[in-house]
Amino acid sequence: MRFMGMASTASWVAQINQSPSPPFFKKVWKVMLKIPKGKVSTYGGIAKRIGSPLASRAIGNACNANPFAPHVPCHRVVSASGGIGGYAFGVSKKIALLKKESIVVKNGKIVDFENILFEF
């Protein structure tokens, strides 16, 4: 089920907590809520933040399974090189969401990646 409408971060955390999804996914989604609009984080950065530094691919799996997108912003998670990575709704949709947040993508990479990167 995909959730729509506006809600506070606390409300999204409550919905995540009530989800039947695996605890690992829930942990990832809660961390993604901390990435501000106009910023991106990396799969590896999130993996480190949750204490699983080798779990970049698993972070991607959690993003792909995110039923709360785009409110839980998996579109703000990119590769360590600044490449877009994947998106459950298609890369063009991910780029469109990033563009709405004034993030420029050129040739599949975030422009000015170092300044847009959000560090936890």
C-alpha cells in the first residue's frame, strides 16, 4: 500500500512502526526521514548511520520496498559517486522528484554532489 497526503515526521514514524515490514527496513526508512529537502545521502552513508557499514545493497533493497515513498524520501538516496542509482518507480521519476527539490541531475549524476550531500 502506498500512503498519500501530508503528515508530520512523527506521524510517518508511527506509520513505519505499525508496518509489517522487517525491522531492518523500518530502521532505514526512519533514517531517510532525516535527509532534508534539497539534499541527498548515499546508500553507504545510511548503512554506516544504522551501524551496518557493509549493507549498502540492503539499503537499496529497503529503498525499493519503501511503501511510504515519496514521503519517506528514498528518492534522496544515491550512490557514493553521485550517480542516481535505482528507484522503484523508475529513474525518470526519481530525477523529477529531485528536480522539484532544486537538485540538478546531468548524465545520471547529481551536479555539485559534494555540496548537496547530507552527512548524518
